[in-house]
Amino acid sequence: MGKGFQGRGVEKGTNSMENITNVPSSGILERIQRDLYGGLSEAVVAGVNEALEGGLPPAEILAGGLIAAMDRVGTDFRAERLYVPEVLLAARAMKAGMQVLKPRLAETGASMLGRAVVGTVAGDVHDIGKNLVAMMLEGAGFEVVDLGINQSPRDFLLAVQETRPQVLGMSALLTTTMLAMGEVVRTLEAEGLREDLLILVGGAPLNDAFASQIGADAYCRDASVGAEKAKAYLSHSR
């Protein structure tokens, strides 16, 4: 999750929100999508409140407004039409909208897609990429437990024991810290917690071969790939 969690540049990308073709019939959901894609947090909050006041179910606002827009953000990020600053703005707008929606979702008994734990491994204090993945996962409908930076194998173990996630994401930006990922996997295996857990890893020095070597399920070159793999895993495991 380092480079894998950070994207490919910092230049301004081409806004392709106009390419959304599967827009819900409700104009308010379309507006939420466009405002979120543009990173307009206050407008997204206003749109979510307006949709709720208009009687739209919270789950419909989540799926047809917030998640639909973040799906497009992920697609355009991967295609290099959007870059890290723009994705961060969109993800923050998603988070702002979710703060309004979460209590209403709880009232209706609606659940999130799944739960994910993410963190940067021991000895590494880089967090931009990890933060981006956390926001992309939340944008995909996951409840995210963000452990932060410099997390030991025991920290990851305790988090998995306490929260029982379906997905675990680990980030490392340094070659000197990437080996800690293998220690986390071995610790989970020793405690019988590896099974039924999708382990994703990312970072500048990583690749597919390293992920396979340490027993992770996949290397993610960027945040959108991590979110896609997490969603695919959940859909296949149900």
C-alpha cells in the first residue's frame, strides 16, 4: 500500500464524471455523485441531507450516490485521469457524507459491505498511501479500522482478534520494513486467524512475487485495486 496505496502522480487529471452512464433516475443522487467526484464535501453533505429529507432510504443514498461516485473515482484513478490530490478530496467528501448517513443506516438496520483493518507495518511511518486505501475501502462500503503507522505483528493480531475483519491491508514504503509483513502473516497463522481473511499488501518496494512469498493473497499497486480486490473477495465468499 506505499506506492501501491499512493497512486501515480500529483498533476491534475481530466475530469470524466460526465462519462457516467448508469446514473440513477433521482436527480439528487446524480448531484451527489457529481459533487463527490469533484471533492465538494459541503455540497455532498447538503445533498445527502436533502435526499434524506426527501424520503430516500439511506441505503439507496449510499449505493446510488456515494459508492457509485467512488467507483468512478477508482476507475479514473487507475486510468490516470485522476491523481492523488483529487482522489483524496473525493474520499474526504465521501467521508463527510458518510458521517451524515451512518446514524441513519444504523437506525434502519442496514449493514456495511464488510470490515477491513489497515495499517503501516512496524518501523514505517509513511501513511499517505495507507490513508488513501482506507478512504477508498470506506468508499466501497467497508467499515474500516485504521491502525495507523508503525504497527507490530501483535498490533495487527489484536486488531484481527477484536474486530474479526474479512480484509487486512498492510502498507510498507521501505525495503527495511516490508519483511514485517511476513511476520504478521505468520503470527495470524500461528493463532489460527489466517483462514477466511483476505490479506492485501502494497508499497513501493513490493510486487506480486513478494506477496506470494510471504503468504499474502495479493499485491495492490494502487488504492483502487485494493478496493476492487476486497469487493470481489466479499462477493465470492457469500
